[in-house]
Amino acid sequence: MGKQQDQVLSGAVDAPSMGKISGPRKTAGKQPAKTQRPRAGTAKSGGRDGAKPEKAASTGTKKAEEKNDPRKTVAGRGRGRQSLGTAPIAAAQQAKAARQAAAAEAAARPAQKKGRGKQKEKPAIRAYFLGGLNEIGKNFTLYECQNDMVIVDCGLAFPDEEMLGIDMVIPDFAFVEKNREKIRGIVITHGHEDHIGAVPYLLKKLNVPVYATALTVGLIEGKLQEHGLTGSAKLVVTPPGSHVKLGCMDVEFIHVNHSIADAVALAIHSPAGVIVHTGDFKIDCTPAEGRMIDLARFAELGKEGVLALLADSTNAERPGYTQTEQTVNNSLDTLFQRAEGKRIIVATFASSISRVQMIINCAVKYGRKVALSGRSMVNVMGIASELGYLHVPDGVLVDLNLINRYEPGQLVLITTGSQGEPMSALSRMAFSDHRQVAINPNDFIIISARPIPGNEKTVGAVVDELLKQGCTVIYESMYEVHVSGHACQEELKLMQGLVKPKYFIPVHGEQKHLQKHAGLAIAMGMPRENIFIGAIGSVIELHEDHMRQLGDVPAGSVMVDGLGVGDVGSVVLRDRKHLAEDGLIVAVCSIDTNSGHVVSGPDIVSRGFVYVRESEQLMDEARKLVYNTLESCASRHVRDWAGLKQNVKEELSRFLYRKTQRNPMILPIIMEV
């Protein structure tokens, strides 16, 4: 009785074999002499009655039967697992040997674990923030683990009102160029300009593969064509749910909802732990296109353990939940009914493909033709249509040059300019500067976007100008014609609760957004010391035992003006601002090479300072002052160019400020004859 009980408790009777059986398994230690050796491709399945073994029908069936049989347990944990025979004596001997081996292993485990802990201690991972903090746009983050680096997003920012003449602002790539040998690839979360706009400029300096979803790759490809980089760049389409191995890091793409299709979050599986980088996201249970965010995967990662969460903070100040995109669909339908007999003009982001699809659907429903206006709108819609993200029935799209052939009630124009950009299509329409579209009181204009922080004045100026021309203008504050693509407070809390990170770093936002997001994490129980709010150039080291801020690295902004990248700096911008505020005075004269006395002139040229014809007396006095200053220098034997020009600038500047209370830029031009 004792021997039989010993067999049952140890799992010696009919222990299941693990996995697919292709022959006998070897057991660590001495093999009992009377154990029967099963044939290849068969499994021992005899019970207490010693029945003969039967051939396994299939691996799946066998495993299912074993799992459901309450009598069967895994025999000999660790190294002692094996399909045992049915001989009672042999089974008892083998079970005893297995128990002894398991006990020896358990006794040795503490010492071994301590030794292995020292050998296999997890490394740290570093995050370099080269853009996207304390600003809207220019998102650029660099991760480093064990001498492997991965770039996440490479976006641009739009110039503010102080950056006169600047087209765009991109991150400073100095640190990346210095570490070019470590860079394993660029991973992009989605296709908005603040995440992909600087990719061509980076690839000109660093030719590494770019991984993104299909639509994002299509949008990047369009940018590379403009820069002549399509032949050299390596773009890899990486669908949601897939993994990319980049050095020691495995980057997982997780589907999320945003205001553009094919947006993903990233789970960076590194030897240091898992980093979840959400990118821009919101939780939309009824998205206009695609499926809802993969919350299940975030929850799985949270159960497995997440070292740090870097989450979008754009809407951290807004309570509640972000509204679903379907809200806009219902509002557009209502407005189309209201605009019967009028020409409808809808301004939205060129990247909002789902929004454009809604507008096209409404146009088809109410029997209208659709025309696209704005270069970026035409380009993005062309790419989206080719890739199958935009569906336009035949005969609906018409050329913008042919819109005069249709009655106003038969047309819908979809245009750029929802942010009031001076050169955008809607702005040019508002200020009567558009070649194909002339605004009139019979226009029904819908601005389907929310002003980006800092753009409120420019958007307001465009709206005012349209209203002056008698148009009906619908914008966000009046009707639900726009919903955000970013998560509000309750969604941010939900993400925090699912992921359960050890450390939290709010990203993508100004300081007020980052601070508010950090406050939400603290309210959910995150220790304050486990939260880091950085700035551009900050470096944070993440380890399972600590989070440590390291010294800053070179980072900042590089301004792009036309084809010039970085050739416009603070000095040039200061001069432009000076010229814009006070204008320019040019003093031109010729002096004798030998004596230094004035031979001809001086002539005074004014640009942006005063109207010369109405200020002749002022110009005459300035001319005499320059002449006297140069003659004084000649008599004092001041002959160096720097000294002459400095004297002219100082005397003329004092004179003009005394007369006008203005400080124009003064440019002396002195020639020797």
C-alpha cells in the first residue's frame, strides 16, 4: 500500500510526456534497469491496470487527454521528467530518483541563484530627448541599450511668429551624427508632420532603415521624392502586431487610434526591460476607420511587467474622454443639409484621411462633386487612395480648374488651411489671392480642426476675413465639426492602469501638459520619485533598481529656410526682426585713397524707415552728419574700415533716435577711389 501510494503522489503512475514525442527522453541520473523503452512515435498511456501502450492519434489529442486526466501529474520536476513505464518497481525506483534529484536541485538553488544574479544582472537603458518636450511638435527620442541605439519619430515644428521667413524647424542631429555607428534604425509611430517631417533631413546625414506602417511609409516616400532620396533610403512596411529586431532591442508595433490611420504605439523589449512609447493616441471604441485600440495587448504587457511608460500629454489638461470620430460624421451630415443650394468649403488637416472620407461620403449622399485644393491635400489623398485608405466613387472627384462648370449647390471643396497658415489655400481664398477660387456670400465654410496652441490668432484672422465677405463660417466652438486625436485625462489614466509601469515619463507637450500628466500619474499611486519631466537635451537612465538623470547632450532647433538648413541662426533672426520693426538706412559714399577725405556723396537710402519724399529735411541732415563724421576721421587719420564704419553708425544712430525715437539698422558702404 505504501509503495502504491508513493507512486501516485510522485506522479510515477502514467506521467504524461511533454510536447511532441519522438522517442524516449533521457533522465538525468541512473536509468532504472527494468524501465521499458517506448518505440519512436508512440507514448506510454497505460494506467493502473498495466494496459499495453497505444499509438498516439495526434500530439494535440494526446496532450488534451493528459491535461484532462486528474490522475496524471508531471513526474520528476526539473530534470526528472519522462514518460514512465508501467512496471511498479521500476516506476517507484525512477520516482525516488527523480525526487532525490529535485531535492538536490532545490537545495542548491539559493547559492546558484545568487551566482546567476551577478552574472545576469539586467543592464540599464537610456532615453535621450532630442525634441518633443516643452513644445508642440519636433518629436524625436533616442533609446540606447548595450551600445545599440534606436530612434523613435523624427518630426518638425512649425515656426512661431518670431521666426520671420522660416519654413520649418527640425531637431539638431549633432548627437545622432556623433553616434552614427550605434544607430540601428528609425521607428515611426504615425504619419503626422510632427513625427515624420524631419526624416528626409536626417537620412541625408544618416542612411539607416526606417520602419513604419503602410500609410506612414507612403507619406514618407512622398517626402523623400521631393528631396531626391528614394533611391538610397530603405523604407520597411511594418504592420501593427509585428516585431522588428534592432540590435539588442525588439520593437513591437501596437495598433492605436489617432486622427490619422495606421498609428501605432511601440513596446521596446530590451535586456533592461520593456519600454512602452505610446506615440499620439486616443481610445475610440467606434473609430471612423479600422478597429479600436489594442487595449488587450497593453494589458498583457502590464501583466508581464513594464519598466517605463512614455505617454502622449497633449490633452492632459482636458477632463473626461475624447469624443469619437463618429460625432463629426453626424455633425457634417446635419451641416450638409443646412447648406442646401450653397457651395460647401471644408478646411481640415491634409492627414485626416478618415475626415476626408466622411466629407466624400456626405457629398455622395447629397449628390455633390468634390474638388481638392492645396498641394499637401492633393498629395496625401493620392497616396491614401493608392494604398486603399481612401475610397472615392468614380465620377465624384473633379479638377479644381473645372469647378465653374457646376452650380454652387453641386460642389464641395476640401482644402488645407485649417490652422490659418499664410500660404495655405483657405488663407489665400480669404484674402482674395487664390487663382481658382473666389469667395462669395453663397459659400458655406466649415473649419474642421482645432487651432494648434499658438495658432489661435492666425485662425481668427482668417475667420474674420471670411465673415467680412459675407460667408457662413462654421468652426469648432460652434458645432462638433472636429474631435481631437489625443487622449484626455480618463483615457490617460486607463493607459496608466493597464500598463502598470515602474517609471513614468510624460512626453509630447508643453510644460503645463507634462506637469498635468505627471499629476494624473501621482493621483493613481505612482511615487513622485518614479516620474521624470525632462527638457530637450535631457538624458534619463532606466534600470530595474533606479532611475537616474544624466548630463545633457547637444540638442536644440535647426531652422530651415528654403534650401538652407541651419544657415539661419539667432543672429540672422535678430537682424530680420530689427529690419521688420525699424527698417534700414544705407549710407553710401566714396573717399580718397590717399587723404581719406570724401570724394562723392554721401547718399542716404531708406528702406522701411521713413518715406524719403516726405522726409527730405531729415535725409539732408543725415547726409551732412555722415559727411562731417568722415571728414573728422580723415583729419584724425582714422583710416581702417572698421573704425570708419563704426563712427558713421554711432553718430547716425544717435541722430536718428533723437529725431524719430526709432533705431533703424544702419549699413555704411564706403568705397575708395
